[in-house]
Amino acid sequence: MPRLCTVKVVREEDLRSQTGHDGHYFDLVDFSRVPAFLVGVDTPLCRFKEQLAEAFGIPVQSQRLWFFVQRQNGTFRPCTPLAPNEEELSVGMESSEESNACELHLFLEVLHPLRVRNMISKDDILVFLKLYDPGQRQLRYVGTLFVKASSKPSCILPKLRTLAGFHAYEEIELYEEIKFEPTLICERIDINGTFTYNQIENGDIICYQKTANSEDKYPNVELFFKHVLGQKVPVLSKT
């Protein structure tokens, strides 16, 4: 019997439907809730893209696959885009012959024919964006963005305002969601330092928001995350 590999394919639809729903706020996605494909370990990735075209209605030429990797802090993030010369690699390229288990995690980016960003350079970084509303205490996913490592976050503020529907001069704050287990780390981003200076890399999550007012109970996304984590901690009764 041929060895099979479970391939989990994450799309933006998954990020949008999960973030802020059913208690899912942290990281990018719950892999248990995304489509899984069972394919032979020797199946070339280019052939697998044909299967994705059938399943999702996305033409092969409009697909760019990114490999998820587990970082040292335990989070899973898209790290490396699949180069054209890597499409002949098999889905089970990293699985061991001795092991029956084979699982691959991929992010499916949809390319648009007229978009300049179809071609990316080493200076380009793919970031994922979440928007926090302090007044409503809501967090939602708003999209992806390519930024230049050598540029400053202040350069993308107009784009972030547009995505959120803010007016052109709305004061906004940016945070990087780094991890939440075993300890929450969510740090304010220096908008006047470069993305390199802020240690932003492929797959990182940028949360942003309007500058809060004094009446907001959780005025920034870091405090909101702490509140959510606090809700999950069981309260021990005193004896």
C-alpha cells in the first residue's frame, strides 16, 4: 500500500473565518479546522497544485504555496514561498522512510494577474494583519501585506487605515503578536524604525488599532489578549 501524506492547506478564508470567532484570537489558524488532503508521499507539488485548482477553483498559475514552519517559540508561521524550481519536489520530501506519519502544512496565497507583488524579492516580507477595536473589544483578520524590510512601518499607515475603513489621519498603534504560550508576548512596534529593526519577518502578525480613549476597558490589543487568556485560566476554589 503506498504511503500517504496529510497536507493541510490554509487559505485567507480560514484566517478570516477563525480569527475572533469561537474563542480563537491567537496565532494564525487552528489546523484542525482547515481542509486536509491525503496524497501519496511521492506526489510532486506541481501535481498537488492541480488538485487544489479542482478543490478551490483557483487556477494553478494563480497559486503560490508557502511552507509553514514551527518556530522556537512554538508558533507555526508561513516562512518560505515555494520557488518555481521546487515544484517538482514531493509532498513527503521531509518525511522519514521509517515513519508512517507524514504531515505537511501549507499557506495558499492567491496571485492576481495585474499585481506587481506577484514577483517578490529578498527584501519583501509577508505579514498578516489583525485589527483590534478597543470600543467593541473585537479582533478580526483583515488581510496580508508585503512590506520592504528596509522600509518603516510609518510608510504603510495609509494602507492600514484604508483596510480598516479609518479616515486618512486617524491615529493608529501597531503591535506585533509574538506568542501566547506559555507566556503572552505582544510588543508595540516602533513605526519610525525599519521592519528589520522591529525584527519583523515572513509570517509575522501585526495587530493594529485606533488610539484608544480613556473609557475603553482594554485600551490596547496586548491588554485584550491578557484578558482573553485570563478568561481561560480556571479559578481554583479555596478550601
